[in-house]
Amino acid sequence: MAEPVKIVTGIGNAELHRILVRGYDLNKELVGKITFTDMTSLILRGRLPTPNEAKMLDALLIILVEHGLISHVIAARLIYHCAPEAMQAAVAAALCGAGSVHLGSSEWSAKMLVDALPADAENPDLDAIAASIIDDYSKRKQRMPGIGHRTHAEGDPRVDTLLGIAKETGVYGKYCELIQKLSALASERRKRLIPVNVTGAIGAIALDMGYPWQITKAFALIGRTLGAIGHIAEEIRNPMATKIDAAIKQAVVYEPYRT
């Protein structure tokens, strides 16, 4: 007789009289006793953060909550206007836009860094590694994720804040140093500033904190979820989706063509 299938999870379980999360009783040990930032570390890493880790993690969760009336939140407002009974669809519309062009490049920046500099590398030559990354992307004629920003061409102000907290909390490490060397060398070669952008800083900091590159987008998704809900809340109080819809209709010029 075949043994029954055993599916193991270490995250949580709901029992008759209690809910367990990473071995803690949710109601007795967590709710009212830890912060959402603490919970994020507990869920993602399986342990509560140190005070310094909590400060850094808190900054990562806050930094991407809001960046103006950009395409992600416009999408959320338009979808909410179409289906106000399904706020989750509007939030999902905003999150689905987190990709290589906007918001989601932290994971690809982190992958680029860790591929070039494995976590167990000892005494790495960061200048040589930065040069090899730039050479590789130049040969493939691809844009490096994590550096350059169209809005903040003179430097992403969020980066100085994050890296400052990374240094203050002792998180700053080889990946933060490498992303800055990439920016400096790219700027030197192109004869103009190519700044580290916020997703590049997030990717580097997350790696220095020990997170795998695949999870670095989580901080953007968690923060932007709150941001999208904030825009939906404003849409409820002060609707603008109908104005956006009307402006698009006025701007559209119909020119039929055949392929």
C-alpha cells in the first residue's frame, strides 16, 4: 500500500482554536506585539528581524508606495471605474504593470549583480566585475537594470536615502558597493550621469540583507499595493477616471489601415 502524500509547509496553519505563523501563535504572540515590517521578515525569512534589519526593511517597504500619477495607478483608477465592486481587480491591474520597464526591475538588477558576484565570493575585485558587467551588456546592446532614470536624470533622491540607511544599519555591503561602481563607470564611459535608480538600490540592499534575487520585487509589490489602494480611495472621493477617459477619446484620431 502506497504511503499517503505528505505536503509540508513551514509558514502557517489554521487549527480549531489557534492560527500558527512560523511557529508563533498569531493572536497570543504576534498581533499587537509586532509590526507589519516584523511580519514581513517573519513570512519571507522565517524569523523576526533585528532592530537594524527592521529599520532597513521598513524603508524598503515605504520607498515605492507613491511616485505620482503614473501608468500603474492610472490603470487602477480606470479599472475601479469600470468595476467598483471588485477593488482587487483594480489593485491587480496596478501590480501587473510591475515589470522590466517600470517598478519591477529590482529582481533583474539583483540577478545581474549576483550572477556577476556570487554571495560566497571572497575578496572580489568590484571594479573589474563592474567593467565586465558593462562590457557584457554593451555587447548585447541591452540596457542594464538598476541604473538610469528618465524622471530623476540628475540622481534618484530615493537612492541616497536608502543607501544612507543601509550604511547606518550596517546592511551596506558588496552589492551596494557594486551597484554604485556600475553607475560611476557607466557615467564615465558615456560622459554623462547614469545614476543608480531606486529599484537598483532595492535589489542591492536586499541581496546584502540575504534575500534571494527572485524575492526582491516583493518590496515593490507590497509598497505599491498600498499606493494603488490610496489612489483608489482618492478615486472614490474625487473621481478622475471619467476625465481621463474623456481626454483619451478627444485625443484619439481614427486612421483605418490594413496589414
